[in-house]
Amino acid sequence: MARNRQKAKQRKAKQEANAAKGGGVPESAGAPPVDEGTVKAAASVDAAEEIKRTAKLKPEPAKSQPAKAAAKAPKEKGRLRTFLRSSWAELKRVQWPDRKQMSTMTSIVIGFVIIAGAYLGAIDWVAQKIVNFLIF
């Protein structure tokens, strides 16, 4: 299982546990009562922060900086090497199909190609007969 999925499941379990406890914040503490909308909003904010953190995005440029200056940031060294390494790592995590799955998928594709070819051939034959009838 991918790490991100595992973390997401752990986060979801923690949120469900907190929701079952009543949000973990007593209502007498002056906090507003927890309802479904605020829980979803908090979860979406947490998810957005997690996505930014895991994607290692650069921080957005400050508003005081002109857009052109932010666009002309110096290029990182070794971007191609980093890309190739991350691509290779991703290919290692792919679950490749075995011979049986590959033959099954190939036969399904060939079957659909034959069906589509027969359908298009029939339509072409009917259209040809109609055009020949109208011309001659």
C-alpha cells in the first residue's frame, strides 16, 4: 500500500475517533458546537495542507513581488536527474500484470476491435448502398 494512502487512512481513523468523542473540545470551553460542515471544512483544509507538504510545492510568491520576477526564478540544478530518479522509483512501485492477466486483457481488446470493425463495416456497406441507389 502506498504511504500516502496509509497516512490518509490513519488520518481518517483519527478524525472519526475525534468526531465520535464530540470533536475533542468540550462545548463549555467556549468553542462552537461541532457539526458536520465544520468537520468537513477542517478536513479539507488539512487535506490541502497535506497535499502541499507531500508534493513539496514551492511557497507562493509574496504579493509585493511582481509576477515577472517570480516567473524568472533560477532553475534548479539537476531537474532532469531528479525527474528520472523519481520516474524510475515510481515504475518500481507499479504492479505489472502477469502473463494470464495480459493475455486476458489482450483478448478483450482484440474482441472489441473486431466488434467495432464489423459495426463500422456494416454502416459503411449500408451507406454505400444508399449512395449508389441515389446516384444510379
